Amino acid sequence: MRFSKGIMAGILLVCLLIIQMPVTGAEDGGQEPQIKAKAAILIEASTGRVIWEKNADERHYPASTTKIMTGILGLENIGPHAEVFISPTAAETEDCPLGIKAGQRLTADELLTGMLMVSDNGAAVAVAEQIDGNVADFAKRMNAKARELGMNDTHFANPNGLTNPDHYSTPRDIARLARYAMENPKFREIVRQKHDKIQWAFPANHYLPVENTNKLLGKYEGMTGIKTGWTQAAGGCLAASAKRNGVELIVVLMQTPTMEDRFTDAQAILDYGFDHVKMVKGLSKERVHRRVWVKGAKQATTDVYLASDINYPLLNGEDATHYTVAYDLPKVITAPHKNGDVVGKAIIKYDGEQIGSVDMTVGKVDKGFSFGSWLVDLFEPLLVRA
């Protein structure tokens, strides 16, 4: 068969165009994850920067991801060696894989570990009763903490996530909660364990080997936590974190059709994140401090520091020089303060848009009197406006 020069030139041109066409996803690390969850979000853990999201502000039942809040409040409000009494109400709660019975006692450390690892609903009730006497008052504490963390689309009605029309959250809010909880070393230690043994205080010598409900632990490279959830109404829920090459990511999924879907979805989203994000050094906490005025103290000023180093998460193609940091701090604080109290935030921006923040903390500030601090109190309105 004979081809004219025009046809041959046309064929050659088409071939060249095909060769030069980009392969979808090859340059940016792959296509966006295809998931079955109705809503999801992926954030970088140190700054909270959103890497990817799907319907992240939709409200859904959070199921047992609720226990992230119960767990962190337990760690913040109960001493680890305090013995927690198991009431009939706690023992009779639906779905108690620890097998706790009325009249038994466990230390808070053991009970919280068991609750977070095997998702025991009765253990969550026992924690609530230990702190506030009853579930209703503990729910008020949960909601106050949620407001403090900026979880504006969340309302808790119980400590375990059993279905209630007045108990809801969003992937974005659960990610905020998970990020906060993972800053607590004990919480982080508990949720990264695949296996443990829970020991009772009474009856003595009673113990139970447990396995974490998070099937990604030991299976997905770098997995560090966090918490599963499932009810018929909520479907599959999961907050999961993983760290590779200095990058830690947190993914939250809500409303997957099956229990297994939450794990396969999480793997797909985390794979996407690790393909798209790298960290570069930003600001060292040792080198950044700001000074604020103090009233009601033995001193008139104190320094405020970054709670942690700021490293910048860069998506493919981004430039670290586009990052800036601003400081959201009060001009005047009131004594007393203990070491590590959060008094403000360092706001991290990329091209002028806020993408995350890091806490700013003070050292110990004793209540007392000094002439300088008295002047701060006297002239506070002028200092605030300055």
C-alpha cells in the first residue's frame, strides 16, 4: 500500500503528540484517591494543613472515634494510678469487649488503654462517671473541649459514640481532635500498640490480652494510630495516622459501607499524601520567642515560645519561600500560669492563606505583686491598643 507524503506526515505528527502527552498522575504522584467513604480529610499532623478532602464538613455519626475525646479527657483529668470503679451502668452498656463487671476496679491507665485499643463502650462510661459522676455532665465537658479546639460542627451526647441524633461530628473536626490528642505522649503510646495485656486492680490477678481494632497497625508502613469506629447507623469510621521520612499524616474517614472499606480507603488516602507531601525546616522553637505584658505577678513581662519546631509541609511544586508566620498573642496576660500553658498561636500561611498553626506557650508565672506588674494592670487598655 502506498501512502502520500501528506498522510505520512500526519501519522508522524500524531505519534509525536502521543509520545509527548503527559501520563496522568505521573508528575504529581498519582491521581486523587478513589474512596467509598462519604466524607474524609487528610491533614499534615504538625501544622494541621489540609492535604486532601472530600465532603469534610458533612455531619455524620462519629461512632467510636468519639473515644478519642473520652481518652484525652481521661488522661488530662484522672491520675494514671487512680482506681476506677465499674458501676452497673457501665457494666450493662452495649458492647463491652473487655468483659468488665459491676464492682470491679481498674486503674485509669489500664482502663483507658483497654477502652482505646478494643473500643469498650462501658469503659468509656466508667471514665465519664469517674470524672463527672454521670454521662450527661461528662458530655458537657466533652462539648466544652470541642469548642476550645474549634470543633464547630460537633456535638457529643455520650462518651462512646453509641448512636444518638444529638451526637455528630465531621471529618475536619475529628482531625482537629486527633491532632490534639496525638500531642499527648501517653495517648500516642496507647494507640500505636497492636497488642497489650489489661490488668484489673480488683479482682486481683485478673487480666485480659487485647488486640487493637486498628488493623493497619503492623500492616501499613509507619502506622502510629489512632481509633476505629463502627455502628450500623455510622457505617465505618476511622482516624488513622502514619509517619514516613519525617512526614506524619492524619486521615479521618466517615460513613464507609463496610468495616474493611475504612482500612482500604485510609491506605489509599495516606499513599496519596506521602506521594504529595515533603517537609522542609522552618523555625526552631529555641530561636523564636515573643514578649508579653503580665499583670498580677511578680514580674511585668514574660517570654512566649513555640510549643514545637515549625516545619513547612510542601505539596508537589510548592516553594518554601512562600511560607510566612504571624503571631496571634494577647498583649497582656494575667498570672498565674504554669509551665507550658498555651496563651496564643503561631499562624502559618502559604501565599498569605492560613494553612495551620502551632501553639505558643509560657513558662511558670507566679501570682504576686511588683510595681511594674501593677503599672501593667493600670495601663492595660493603652497597652492592648498599642
